[in-house]
Amino acid sequence: MGRARDRGPEILVLAGFVVASAVTAWTLLARGARDDDVPEPPVADRPAEPDPSPPDAGALAPAPASGARPGGLVAGPAAPDVRLAGPGLPPGARLRAAPQRSIVVHGVVFGPDGAPVGGCLVRLDTGRDGGAEGLPVSGSLSPSSVDGTFTVAATVAAVDGAGRRWTVVALPPAGLAPRDRLLPGRSAPFACDRDDGRVAQDVHVTLRRGARFDVTLTDRLGGVVTEARVRVRRDGPVSGPPPDAGPADDDGTFRLGGLEPGPCTLVVSSRLFADVLVPAQAVADRVELVRVAVEPRPRVRGVVVDRGGRPVAGAIVEVDAPERPDADAPWGPVAEARADEAGRFDVPMLPDGPLRVRAHARGLDTPGEGVAASGDARDLRVEVLALGRARLALVASDGRPLEGVSVTVTVGPVDGSREPVRDDAVVTGGAVVVEGLRGDDEQVVVDALGYAPLVRTVRAAPGEEVDLGRATLSAGRRLEGVVVDEAGRAVAHVLLVAAGGRFSAWSDDAGRFVLDRLPDGDVDLVARAPDALPTDVHVPAAATGLLRVVVARGGRLRGVLEGPDGRPAGGVRLVVRPADGDPDADGYAFRTDEDGSFWLRLPPGRYVVVASDGGEDEPLARVEVRGPDDAPLSLRRAR
């Protein structure tokens, strides 16, 4: 492929990049639960500014009488120099590693009540004035033992000047009940003596209790509600999921502890009750008692009646609501119920806001968009009207009326605005009755075994019955034809589909095909072949003789896609759009094979190829498709 070249300098630069990536990964691990921070370089890799202040005597607890464990700075081996080479670097360039030391700190984690706490995650941070939050030290994350003791160790850069000050941060153990949650604790700043490499005292870290809410939910009658979910939503940008109270305690109270002080919102949600938002203020080390009254979710109750006011037993009741709160949002079904023997219905647990209620039964439906409702609607009256009907007399080809023959009737709007409905019927009295017509132009298709489909178009308003006259069932129309290419050569293995997919046939080696039992009238035919473009053919009812279907082989867009590293990019979603068309159009979408290869049959013309596998589209090429023998493309992603 003509790509062989010396990649030695690039490999050395790549090695440096891998080392830097590994350091960054350890830094992210050491940051623990602080996933809202922006990753920063490890402090140990930066020269420290001298801190002229003496060590804080109050930062360390008194030394134990015996068994004190040593800690401090211990000299460690320096990393070897790394030779650098590459474009823009002078000859002999080297990455010199700073001298390193090991720091080891022992201590104990205590709870707010003074008892040791095990199972915490402990890390070493750089200290700041007044013990404020510092920066995590890479590689120092360590668990505390059952008795709360811990040992954290890290390798840091050995810097000149006065000793650096440090703090230890303890993260509470996972799995605490919501009421017992605690907040992270931080030790007072301390210094390690770099001369003798020892610390004579242990470091103490105390977890914080934080704020707590005890929430009780009551209904209209004052009863305690426990089937709900209570969360705390922090005001302002906060990462992570909101704290959740979990199930209520035995006394029906939802308890959420370990909350950071500040403004927040209590969020109450339930399947049976409407959502409630309660503004609140979390105060450190305080339990706030909150009582929230909840209201039942809206429900709709009423009766389904016909035009004469008679109840319609067993009617299906549907409730629609907007999909979004804005005025232009589309409506969709949110609940469904069946009316009882007296036509009454009860639909609970509905969303807040405007609603529409409609009902339908066999041959009956609510006109228009339905009955408007909102809130807790009672005694709603939903009227259903008889839909349109059509009667079609059926006779055999010899003129005898059909009787007792089973047929399948398919009814749907001509414009395709609704899905067609299919139902079985029996020819009675020489005719079939089509029900459920809604007043717009609808197509009725009657299928009987051994006969061609019978197609009629009808419009019947609700309550109206239309006579479609008499129709003769026959063996149908026979359509014979041949498939050829643009040069007149026969094309085999072409799939020909007629009447919306009801009939199909394949062309043989001579390109010939036969379609039997087609309905009388015009026929729309589609020819599909793997190595040709889809071809649509309209066959008039008066057409006779052999039908000639010409398929165009078009052009073939093919090639291989590589990633930024030059390797095959498999599974990438590509979209091909006409170069002079709408850049946001759907186009032709497909995915590359595992080896990065692809091919697509297209009409001749100019196209734009983009990678569209998530996020912003990446333009790859502008191509011109001329024919099936176009040269393959070699595409490469930039990202």
C-alpha cells in the first residue's frame, strides 16, 4: 500500500502519552466520590511552593503510650530518564523524572459519636490554610479496617524547602441506611518531618453527621402514606443521583440523613398520589421534621352511552393526554379501562393536566377528539355513535349469489393516516356488511379463498349505511412479464411485488415472471434485485400482452473505511446523501462490515459520505457515482 516508513519517533512519543494517561487514571481513582471535580494533574508531579509556617501542634493527636506506628517521608528511587524523539524535538531530548519519596500515614477514623468506623475509603490530600479542602494525591486510596485504623501510602516528588502540609480524607462506608448516612471527614493539616522520615503521632479523622429530614406523608383523611418515594434535590449544579430515602420505617416516616447543609427541595412521588415539591433548608447536625399532605392522582369516572342514552356494556374507554406540557405537544393514550354491565367506568392514577376521554365498541365510537376532562372528573358522560356501514353484494362468476362463504375484510384510510383493521366475516343473504367506517375515504378489500381480492373505495359518515352494489368474484387478473436491464438483457432473480405486498413472484433465468389472481383495475408493481435499483411500475387496467420491466443497474459505491490509527473501522454507521440535496435529509444509511468494507447501489450522481455514529456528523468524502465499475474508495476518519 506504500505506507511503510520509520515509526520509531512516534512509538517513543506514544510511550510518553501512555505514561501520562496512567498517572491521570490513578488521579481520578484517588478522587473517590468527587466526580463533580474537573481532573487536575497529581500534586506529586508539581514542584511545591515552600510553606514557611511551622507545623500546627494541634494537627496531631497525642502519641499513644506504646505501639505507635511510624510514618513520614521515606526516600525512594528516582525514575529513569526517558529519551524523547520526534518532529520539533532537539536531538538528545530527555524527560527527566524528579526525585521521589514515599509517604506513609497511619490513623483512625471515628464517627460523630466518637466510636471507630470501619469500611471507609481513606486518601491523602494536600493541606490548605485552615484545613480547607486540598487536592488528592495519586495512588493513596486505601480502606480502613474494622476497628477504624488505616494506613495510606503514596509516592510523591521530593521538593526542596520547608515541609509540605497534608490532610487525610475519609469517605463514609457504603451500605448505610438512609437515616444513618454520614458525610466525609477531613483531618487537621499536619506536616511530615522530611529529615528523619518519621511521624510520632497517629492522624484522627472524624466523619460528619450532616443534616437529616424525617418526612411523614398524609392523605386527605390524615392517614399515613407509605407507598411513595422521597428524594432530596440539591439546588444548583450537583453531580450524581439525588439522595433517596428508600422505604418508609415501621412508623411510616421517610428518613434521609447525611445531607450537606444548604437549600434543597424535597421531591415526593407516588404511583397513587400527585407529585409534590417542598422547598427546604438542610442544617448541619439537625433533624428537621417535615409533614407533607399528598393528593390522589386525577381519576376519571363516568358512563358510556349511545345516542339514545342507553348504557353500552363492555365498551373500551381510552384516556389521552399531552405527551409534553407545551401547547403544541402531540396527544397520546395514557390509560385504558373497560366499562361494566351498566356502562360505568373508573380510570384512576392519571397525570395532571388536560385529558380527553373516548370510548368505542363494535360499530360504535366517540366522534371527534373525545370528551374533555381534567382533575378528578366524576359522572362524565361519554357518548358513542354508530359508525358508518357499507353493504356489498357478492356473486360468483356464474352469477349465483354467494352464501355462507367466509371472507376477510380489511378496512383502512386511503391516505394511510390509520393502521388498517382486518376482520373475518361470513357472507349472509348474499352480501357482506363492512362496519367501522369513520366518514373519510377508506379502502375496503375483501379476500375470499380461490378468488382474487375485491377492492372498493367508500365514504360513509357515522350512522350512515352505504350500498356498494353488486360485485362479481373472479379468478382475477393474470400478469405476465419479463425483466431486462438497460441493454435489453434478461435479469434473473428479481423479486416483483404487487398490490402492496399481497402478491409476489421471482423472475426466472429468462427474466420471465407470472402474477396470478391480481385484483381487477390498475396494479402497482415494484421490482427489486440485489444488483439493481428498485423500480416502480404502474400497470393500467387496460394493459395487455407481455409486460416489460426495465431495471437500472445504476452505480455502486464501495470501499473501505479506516479509523484515525489506520486500522479497519467496522460497525461504523455511514450516511450517503445527494450532494445538492438537504444536508439534514435521511439519505441512505448503513454500517461498515467488520473489516471496514462497504458497498451500496445508487443512482448515478454526486453524493456526500458522512460518519454518523453518535454526536456530530463527520464528513468523509464527496464522491461521484457513474456506474457499477467505479473504483473503490479509501476513506479515513479524523476522529
